[in-house]
Amino acid sequence: MRFSVDAHAIGQRLTGNEVYIRSLLDGFARLDTDAEFLAYVSEPDVNGWVPDRVEKRHIAGNRYFRLGCHLTASLRRDQPDLVHVQYNAPLFCPVPIVVTIHDVSFIEHPEYFPAGRAWQMRLTVGHTLRRAARILTISEFSRQRLSRRFGIAPEEIVVTPLAAQEHFRPMNRHQAKERLRERFGIGWPFLLTVGDLQPRKNHLGLIRAFHGLINARPALPHRLVLAGKDTWHSPQVKAEIRRRGLGERVLVTGFVSEQELADLYNAADLFVFPSFYEGFGLPVIEAMACGRPVVCSSVASLPEVADAAALLVDPYSTEEMVRAMRDVLVDAELRERLERHSLQRARFFSWTETARKTLEVYYEVASGARTHKAPVAEAARVGR
């Protein structure tokens, strides 16, 4: 068998999409010594990010050229048994398609996207789903939303959850803090959130809640660290920091490396994730794998992922966020209990199991056991 993967996200700083495909390739290389694996990459140097056992083919980074013709030509040349893509397959695909749809926020919350992007995704994702031999997603929440929005029977969608990579684990907090002091000048206790600066991550609500926290508890020495790359939404986030007079209390790091992120998780006194919408919410599990107490949203997939290991809050309620953050910071017993539950919950998710389940789908498709296409409702074709 020869399985191919559209791995253009590797090296592109596409956060969850990149972590997903890199982790799958690592799992495939460990689990399957018989099949051939091809990774179509766009970055010129992906050494260390793609296992040696996986063959690499270079394709265009520009998505219009990649999906319009370059990936199609590569698939015709290489003749794999299938191609695995995230969201979008090439316009003309000569091999069976396995597609992963992480969430349908582009339909349910188009306001979270730059102008035109959500509309474009409705068209291209719908086109991919109509041709897919198998559909994957990353949570039961996303399976139900995908089923409802595109008229696909839930049993036609396979859930393959995300997990924390191995380097996210408890480490010496003093050493982590020293590295952060050298890298970012962080020498004070802090709360952490992780995610690109985009509207659905609710940075504005968190900044307001942090402002309320330090006004209610002025003796708290904590600051707030926002770790994530800049986007078109960044000016609004930074303007809110200035408007609240928090320039000395809030640090925006920009994109951080995996080692820096592991240090941030371990050094933080509390991880806060008040997102409005997540298909999974990978940073929650990463923080838990590092043994951190977590406060996160009570909406979308996050209750499913966090289960009882986190304090859940309404992301639209500043008061709830303030109360939860205060309780964790001032109540040592609560904090220690959440830390224990975090580690237990993180162990529930495994990239090895996700890779194994994904390989099962590959073999089903390649053997012709699941060559029929999942029906997609006509309503979905026009982006309803």
C-alpha cells in the first residue's frame, strides 16, 4: 500500500493543523513498517519534522496553485492508493480522498474569518466532502455539527481525537522560569492563554476579565501572557490592552517555539482558555499534560475534552471568568486538585491511538471496503 498526505502545513506555523499532520506521520512511522508513506510538503527544509521513513515530495505553498493543479499532477505521477487532506482536496483528484474537517466554524461563525474566507471555505469544503471516500473529525462535537450542517449520517464520520505531544509534560518549573526570563524577560507569576490572536479565541473577553481580577484583588502580583502569532485581529487585541491600562501587566509574545510553549505551560500558575468555539481545543490538553490547572469555556467541544478536570466558565461572562481565576489562584487545595485531574485527563488522549485509528481508515479505503461516498445534503452545497 502507498498512502499520501497533504503535509503542506508542516513548517507553516499553522498551529493545530501542523501539529495534527506531524503527529500522524510520526505515529504512522512507528506503527506501520509495511506501507509506503508520502508527505507532500511546501517548506524547503522539513528535516526533523517528518520521519525518515516517510518520503517527501515538494509542492507549491500557494494554495490556489497547489489545489488547482500541482497536487493533482503529483498524485498522477506518484499513484498512491489515497490522499489524506485537511479541509480541501485538489480540484481534480485522481485518487480516493480521506479528509479531516476539524470544525465547521466557517459556517457557524463566519464573523471569525477575514472577509470572503468563510464563503470560500463553504464552497471548497463542500466540494471535497462530496468526493471523499471517508471523513474524519476530531471530537464528537465536531461530528454532530458536521453531520447537521452537511447532511451526513454521523456513522459516516470517524472521530480521531487530538492529543498532547510527548514534549508537553511536567518539568522543573524553576528551570522553565529561568529560560523564560532569558527569552521574554518574564520574572513574575503569570496566567497563560495560547492561541493565534483571532476573534474566536476571546482574547478581548480575557483581557477584560483579567482587568476585573486585578481590580478585585490588587495584591495579586500576576500578569497575563498571550502566546500566539499575530493575525488581522491583533490590532484590536493590543488596543484593548492599552484601553484597559494593562500595558505593564499583559505580555503578547507572538509565535513561540514548541520548547518555549512547554516552558510557558509549566511556569504558568494557571492556564485560561475562554474560546468561543473549538473543534477540539488542543492547548487545553497540552496544558493538562504539563500538570497545570485549567479554566476553560463551557461551550463547543471544550466540556467534552476537559471533562471534569477543569473549571468551566461561560466565555461571555466576565464575572464567571473573574471568579474562576480568583478561586484557583487563592485556593491552594482547589489548585492542587485541578493539577492532579489535569494529568489524569491528558493521559486519556494518545497520538498513537489516533494514528492507529487513522491507519485503519486508510486500509479500508485502499482495499475498497469503503469506496462509496458519504451523501452530502443539497442544502450544504450552497453553504446554508
